[in-house]
Amino acid sequence: QVQLVESGGGLVQAGGSLRLSCATSGRTFASYPMGWFRQAPGKERQFVSAISKSGGSTYYEDSVKGRFTISRDNAKNTVYLQMNSLKPEDTAVYYCAARDRGLLMVRSSDYYTTSREYDYWGQGTQVTVAS
């Protein structure tokens, strides 16, 4: 069983920055492609960003490109989401996710962009951007 714990959310003014962290249990973190998703009130969960198990490949939803940066530290079993130039529309609960299936077939450059491709989820951290 993999456990994910997000932290770093909070209230910030528009234009500000936050850095989310997702600490992951388990001895095979370096084998997991990871992702960040978000869910605003009354809306479906939305893909934000993904990173390959090596960290060498990343992908972003269009609205966050150039503002958000995903990274990982496999030695610390942690994935990060640096969020700059935050906008009120970024307000949501942010979730990190880990993919734990078919790991032997996952290439070092593979990443995943839909929620059904992930197996484990954190509890979420609230990000609120005030205008």
C-alpha cells in the first residue's frame, strides 16, 4: 500500500507563489510516475501536471504552462509542484497521485494525464488564491 501526504497549500494573493509537496511511503517511489490534479468546488477533478519516474519528462495542462513546475526527489520520496503567478482560478483542492501498475512496462520517460491511470491518491491540500 502506498500512502501519499500533500502539504504546502494555503491562502495567497493573486500573483503569489506556493510550493506543494507530496511525501510518499514505500520503497519503490522511484518506479512511480506521479501526477498532480485539482478539484474546484462543483467541478470535476482536473489534470494539472505529470512527471515520469526518472523526472526527465514532464507535462502540463495548458492553463498552468509557464507558471507551474513539477519536480521530484527520488531520494526523499517526494514530488513537488511549484506554483507561481497564481490566479484566482487556480483555487482548488490539489491532489497528488501515484501509478503503481505495470511498473516493469513503464519506460523512464512515460507520464500519465488522466485520473484513471493512477492507483493511489493523497488526501488533498487546499489552495486558495485571493483576487
